[in-house]
Amino acid sequence: MRGQTIAEKIFSQHAGKRVLAGDNIIATIDLAMATDGSGPLTLDFFRKMGGVKVFDPVKVVMVFDHYVPCPNDKVAAMQDDMRVFCHSGNGQLMELGEGICHQLLPEKGYVAPGALIIGGDSHSTTYGAFNALGTGVGSSDLAAAMISGRLWFNVPESIKISLHGNFQPRVTAKDLALYIIGRLGADGATYKSVEFAAAEMLSMPERMTLCNMMVETGAKCAIIPGDRITQDYFASNVSFVLADSDALYEQELVVDLATISPLLALPHQVDSIVSVDQALGTAIHMGVLGTCTNGRLEDLRLALEVIGSRSLFPGIELLIIPASRQVYLDALRQGIIERFVALGAMVLPPGCGPCCGSSPGIPSSGENILSTANRNFLGRMGNVKSNIYLGSPATVAAAAVTGVISDPREL
């Protein structure tokens, strides 16, 4: 009898039996999360299914993050519906300005190793950074799980990625994520679990960035084994889920971090990956530093390190979006926000910001945007006549002071 991958083990624990890739199962869930982007439709399905109460109000979380601040009366009405639902004993609510769901759930203690978490947002793969299994689901599945506390799954095959070495200066986990996306392609891991063999060289924020982006390969989930970094994060004794030495993988990749350079995703495909050197000199009109991928303190600090004593390039817009209120407060106390404001950057409220084109920060026609977000589809930021490049905080910062795509290692 062969061993199991991490995904197979977590699904086994929640199905109450030993399962392997390809099995169809019903599994209990530890948390169901909806945003104001998915919550309104989820509540419609909840009511159509005859839902009255959720299975456990402590295990249902609703987050206002897509529409911050609220842009119009229609969205305000939908958010009010979610408020009433939670305040009537059907879940925990995280209000406008608290931050992005994928930052808040671990920050507020909702994520733990071995947990099975479903979210009404595709980037719920982020929770794999904590040795949990997080996956995005549709609104009807989310509603069914909110009622029953269970959901059906097809246990995914796993792709094993082994990391070795260390990054060059100013090369980051975002560059690693783009490298993997370029190597696998936008559908190369469709409905599979991307499992990292080890990641001891990556900080927890870097792990969150990496797992967040793996959905751009089509992955069902992305999981990092628990280790010293995980243990330190939880500051208590926690049990990890680790793969067996004889686990079966659909494919295996080996990545030497030292060989990775700063990378970009070109408009309008996330898997259109090139080295920064191949796009040097491309004019950039707006820089976006934030989102659930790169809106943490570590990212903000790196950007300031690259900027140094330089000024912003004349006419460039630099938007700073902390991933949560806690990140915002910490950045304020450490003088990070003050430095950005003094430079002329604009600081937006914690939330998704212009990443999905639903909040302030929509670009003008013909503009090129360099963003730390996770998607660059045509029209993603609210204007189909603009072009979105994706890069790391270091690469965004380099463009902010030069006005063009530049190699952050050269500044």
C-alpha cells in the first residue's frame, strides 16, 4: 500500500477514511469563507436551498474586501444583506477596512495546520502556506457547505516541487511563483495539488505569496509542509501533516532558487512570463503595491529599500494598499507609511483595491500598470484599454523611481 501526499492525508482526515487521488468523497470542512464578491450570490443559493441556519456560526466567516470603500448603493445593499445574515447568528463578519480575506483569516486565528478551508475566492489556496488545505469553490457549493458543514471533493493528484538554494538579492517569492507559472502554464496543474517538498528558506509572507499564486496554474490547492517557520508562526505546539516518503506524484519539479531572476507576467496572460531584462525600458504609468499577494510589511519594506533616497518618477501613480488594518497600523508605527506619503504615493484602505477593478485606482486608457497583484487579464483593473504587467514589490519599486521597467538589482 503506497504512501500518501499531504492533500490525500488532509482529505482522509476529513472524510473519515483513507483516500487517494481520484476518489470522490464527502468531507467535513473546518471553515467556510465568503467575500462581498461571492457572498451575495452565496446567500441567494443558501435561501433557495432552504437554508435557515449555518452548521456552525463560528466556522462561517464573511469578509468585506472587494468593494472598499463601498462604490455605490447597489453594493451597499448587498453588503447590508451580508451584515444582517451574520448579525442574526449565522457567521463572523469582518467589516470594511479590516483587510483582505486571505490576510485576515490567518491573522485572526482561523487557519491551522491540517485544516480544510473553502473560500468563495479562488486565491484561497493561500492557506496552504500554513500547512492547511485551502481551496476556492463556487457560490452554490459554498452555500451547501454553510448549511451542512460538508462538501464533496474529487481528491486531486499532486505535483511535487522541490526548492533548493537561496534567492539572489531582490529576487523574491513572487518571482518564484511567476517562474513556476511559466513552467507549468495556466492550466498545467488544473485540479491538482501543488505540494512543495520543503520551503525552509522562505518566510511565512513569502509562503503566502507562493501558495496564493499557484491557482494561476489551475491548481486546486497548494500546500507547504510544516516546519520550524510554521511552528514559530503559531507560537505553540501544533501537529503538521507531512507527505509519506513513498507518496505518488503526477510529476516532480526541482527549482534552484539561485537561478531565478526578476520576472514579469506580460499583458494579458498570467503565464506569459519573461525576464525583466526582456522588457527593460517599457514605460510604466502606475505602480500598484499591495493585494492579497504582496500587501504585507515585508513587501512594503522591500519596496522602500529599492527606492532608497530616490524620488518617484514625475507623473507616475504609486498606489499602496496594506493587506489588513493590522499591517496598516504596523506600517504606520514603523514610519513606512510616512515615507510612502512623503514620496507622493497614495495610500488606499486595506482591501483588494483596484486589483479587481471594483475600487478607486482605475487606470486611464493606454496606460501601462506594473502591479504586485496575481492577475493581469484584459480589463482586470476596470479599463480594457490599459495593460497590466505583474511583478514583485522590488520590481514595482524600481519602475516607480525610473518610470520604466527596470531590474531592481541594478538600483
